[in-house]
Amino acid sequence: MLVEQSALLGVVSVALGMVLSPGPNMMYLVSRSTSQGRRAGVISLGGVAVGFLVYLVAANLGLAVLLAAFPQILTVIRIGGALYLLWLAWKTIKPGGVSVFTVQDVPADSPKRLFLMGLMTNLLNPKIAILYVSIIPQFIDLHKGNVLLQGIILGVFQIVVALSVNLTIVLAAGAVAGFLSNRPTWLRAQRIAMGSLLGVLAIMLAVGQSINTM
């Protein structure tokens, strides 16, 4: 098997932690869904999906060449990814943080603009850039060969997880925002749970946890 099940599970775990933590993509999708309706959220998600595909192709073409020439760079990638996850975890749970489900008023946009804004939000999202450049590559096994194909397979799993979770959020954003609007304790619990998950993943990466034991 070109990609081990443990590597796939590792990518899925990281993808879940990152997609469930507040970030530009989630904030944009939730704001559109709560202010302009589910259809606007789905159109925006289409733009986000295309952004993922751009990163998938661009990152893996470059990484395939880079890792083949300098395999030791995986250590640097691992540490960098761990530090970023720790920063993201702190940003999520720090005192005074705002939940992504806090309702915000935004002006209505056309379908074309919704799609393009979703695309640009994802392309300019530092979370996604670091995910593809610094985190996913550490699950690649150089001994398995075909680094490019491994990267694509792992990236596809990340995209499936991200789009599935984001679609669920888009469809449920209005109801969830209404439910949580008067429940600050629940909002805080959501931030703490997601931040804790990211922190655990960061520690595992920082101590050199191998993909075979994740």
C-alpha cells in the first residue's frame, strides 16, 4: 500500500483539528450562511474547494522535487508545523477569544462575488498554506516511493474532510448561531475543545511522533 492507514488517519486528525478551529475560511462561510442564507454559504464553499485544489497541485509538485533532493528537510517541516499548531491552539483558547459562531452583519453579495471571495479567502489563508507546506508532508514515507502521488492522496483526504465539515457548518450555521448566541459557556467550551485538540496534535509532532503510531 503506497500510503499507510496510519498516515491517512494522521492527516484526517490534523485536518479535523484545523477545520474545526476558527480561521478565515470558517469565519467567511459562517458569516455568509448566517447573513445571506445557506445557498450563499454553499456557493462560497465552492470557491474554497477550488482554492484547496490549487494548493494541492502547486504544493505537491514543488514538494515532490524538494523532498527527493533534501529528505532531511522533513525534520524542519515537522518542527515548523508543530509550532504553528501550538500558536493556532493558543489563539483559539486564549482569554477574550471570540467564537466563530458569533453572528456578524455583512452586506449581500452576488453569486460570482461569493465564489471569488471564497476562493481568495482560501488562497490567502495562512492555515492552508502551512498545512500543505509544513504539516501534510511529514506523513509522506520516502521509503514508499512516488512522493508526488503520496502527497496527492493525503491532500485529497484533507480536502474531503475539510469540505465535509465546512458543508455541515454551512447548512447548520444559522441554527447553531441562534442556539449559541445566548449561551456563552457553550461558545467557550467549543473554543477550548478545538484548541485542546490542536495542542495535543502539536505536542505529538514536536516530540517526533511517527506516523506509524499516530
